[in-house]
Amino acid sequence: METKTINEIAIIKSNDIIIKDAESAIDFIMTIKYETNCNKIALNKEAVIEDFFILSKGMAGEILQKFINYQTKIAIYGDYSKYTSKPLKDFIYESNKGKDIFFVENEDEAIKMLNK
């Protein structure tokens, strides 16, 4: 896992899955807050378990609620073009209209959204 900070945003890139469930999300949030003192995180999509993107499994809501509870904004960046689920596309669209959770294509967009 690579970690860098830009403008009080922790930018994380990992080839391993970091967020597998709600418990691992809490561990991740607390580790990043402790190590970087940041409450805004940009994370590459590959570090999130694939089941997260199957909304019917309920993982996305459970995991993202932890970020809200711990007052941590997150932008998950990567390629979402392979997903054809309308509910997922709607979820991403609605999330991006908010102020706490974002799904974007790259690190630069993640930084931009987190600085809103």
C-alpha cells in the first residue's frame, strides 16, 4: 500500500484488497487518520472488494456508512466502465452529487471532488 498526502487528503494506492467488509473499513479509516491525520481519502478501486459493487449484496451501504459515521470523506477512483447495472450507475451518480462519497475515474478527479 502506497500512501501520500496532498492538501490534507490521504491518497492510497494498493494492489491488495484493503476494504473487504465494514470491520476492515473501520480499521482502514482509523489507520489512515492515525498515520496521516487526514479525514479525506482517495482510494484506488482495486483496493475495494468486488462484491462492494454488487448493490444487492448490501456491502456498499454498510461500508460507506462507516465513512459517514467516522466523518471521513472518500473518493474511490478507477474504471467503472465494465459495470452495466443501472442501480449501481444511479448510486454512483447520486453519490457524486453529494459531498462525502465519490466515484471517479482517476486520482486527480478524486482530489478535486474531495476539495469541494
